[in-house]
Amino acid sequence: MNSRLLPFSLALAAAALCSACVIVPPSSVRISEPADVAKMSEQATQTCGAGQIKEVNAKSFTCK
């Protein structure tokens, strides 16, 4: 019985080591700069017209 326990223990240990969780933060995440939002706001005003802007963020805008 002892001869079966060792291979089973090794297999169980190998499976546990192979299933380790690795967390990597996304490299494309960037904090918005106020300058980016200001630039997009200017573009939104030119495109939508004053008072016609629904939403603005650092990457896009939406007209009403």
C-alpha cells in the first residue's frame, strides 16, 4: 500500500503546483489626464456645438 501512496502524493503535489494562480495587471490601463479630457471637450464643442454635449471623457464624447 505504501508503494501506491508515493506516486499518488507526487501526482497530487504536481497538480497543485501547476494550478497556481498568476495575476498580472493589464498594461494598457492608463489613468486619464485632465489635459486629455480638456482636449476632448474642445473637440466636442466644435463638433456638437455649445450646449449640445451629452458626455465627455478622455477618449470620446457624445452629443445630445
